[in-house]
Amino acid sequence: MSYKPIIIVAGEPNSIFFEIFFKSIKKNYFKSPLIIIASKELLTEQMKILGFNFKINLINSNYSKINNLDNKKINIINVNYNFKKPFEKISKKSNDYISECFELALRIIKKNKYLKFINGPIVKKNFLSGKFLGITEYLAKKTNKKKVVMVIYNKKLSVSPITTHLPLKEVHKNITTIKIINHIKLIKDFYKKAFKKDPKIAITGLNPHCESNYKTSEEDRIIKPAINILIKKKYKVSGPFAADTIFTEDQSKKYDIIVGMYHDQVLTPIKTLFGFNAINITLGLPFLRISPDHGPNISMLGKNLSNPKSLIEALKFLDK
């Protein structure tokens, strides 16, 4: 059986990604060839300091076949990056390098019709510079897709926010009935394709206890109408639920995924429940994009103490 490669963009060069990548491939065997797009020189330097010893297989950026490609070596497509030290302070200096890595990955994926993509963490403030809310929206723009969905996946319970990295004061302005409907549709399509199941979905309200002290709440105007339409369309949805109780064991075990109205409303409890044992999946792109569910972890840079669990789970999910 032939396994198509997993394309990996390492992301921010001054992050823990190389460390967790080395740890992931040292203790696990993946059938899908892994192709990492990054600076070969930086990867080699960090590998020495962190005490790992892998052979390198340098491949051409026009590489289009997976013959004779395995994971006995690190398969890398080099993108040049100028650095003075293997671990440096994060700055906008890396922006052009990161952008080139993403652009190259997207060209390779499009040319070869690859569907497996992982990216390491980036610093949104530096790399996106306010132009995009997150990498989810960045990749949507790059691939001309308008409807994308963030899912933080764990096989026991997953979550998905209707809005992503918005300031709280902007959330209520960016919730609509049609947006909720389209969001749920992408989730159902994903579960049908990936797991052959019709997911049970809980939807939270926006306001505490799904209440408000004004006449027309978002629950009444937007969320309940969306749920009613979805139920008529035979979706297995329920709600709106108060976000402070839906994650209790008795409630949450009834559902495959909980959809909330904003980022921290659902990501805080899922990270409390599962820690690093969850992965960030973007739905709606021409390929399945996954990233470890954590940032660059600057405080742990170069210390060789970071947990690779989320990246391992991401690789296992795509290793099919």
C-alpha cells in the first residue's frame, strides 16, 4: 500500500517545533513519508544542541514522487534562513522565511494533490501583523476558501468555536444564523468522511446561562433559529446550552463535539480536560490541515523539556 506524504511546515524557527518533531520521530514509526519544509542548517544546529542524531535526506523543492522515500532519515526541503544562534529571540526577522515555507508547501500540495498538511506554531502578532485572525484564516485566503472551521479534536470529545481569534467585544457582531448553519455542515461532512458517523453536536449560547437583561438576546435572534433549521435538516444538534455546565461529565459525554460562540469559551475547557492530547484541525480547505494545539512555547526554547504529545497525535491522525 502506498502512503502519500505528510507535508510539514516547521513554522517559527525560534520555537519548540524542531524539539517536539525530533521526539515524535524518535519513539514512533509513521508509514506516511514525512517531508519537512524548513532551514536545513537551523534544524541541524538545533538537533546537535538538543542531543538528537538523525540522518538528513535533502530533497528538491520540485519533488513530485514518493518512490524510495521513507522515514529512516529526516526528509527536508531546505528554505534558507539567516541566524546567528540556533535559538534566538522571536522577532519579525523570520516573517519572510515563514512565508516562503508556507508558499512552497502550498505549491507542492497543489501540484501533487497531497491532502495531508501540518504546520508548526507561529507568533500571530509578528507573522500575521493584524492582517489575519490566525493561520486558519491565512490559509483560507491563500487557497481562496471563504468557509473554514477550526476543530480542536480529541477522540473522546472535540470542540469548535464559531469565531476564532476575535476580541470579545467583536464576537456578537460576527455571529449569524447562516454562519452557524454553514459551520455545522462542515463539521458533519468531516465526521462523515473521517469517521463514517453522523456526529452528535451540542451548541452553546453566547451569554452567561443563555440569558440576557435586554429584550433580544443572541440566543433568541440567532442561535435558536439556526438550531431549529438544522434540526429540520436532520442534523443531530442540541442547544443552546450554558457554557458553564455543558462540559460537565454527565452532559458532555452525550456528544461528539461542542460548538461554542468564541475561542476561549470552548478551548479553555478542552485543554483543561485533555492537555496536549488534542489537535487543531482546519476544515474547508482543499487539504486536511492540522497543527499541534499549542504555541511556540518561548519559555521552554532550547530546554529539551517540551511535551510532543500534540504533534504525535497530529501525525498519527494523518498517517493513513
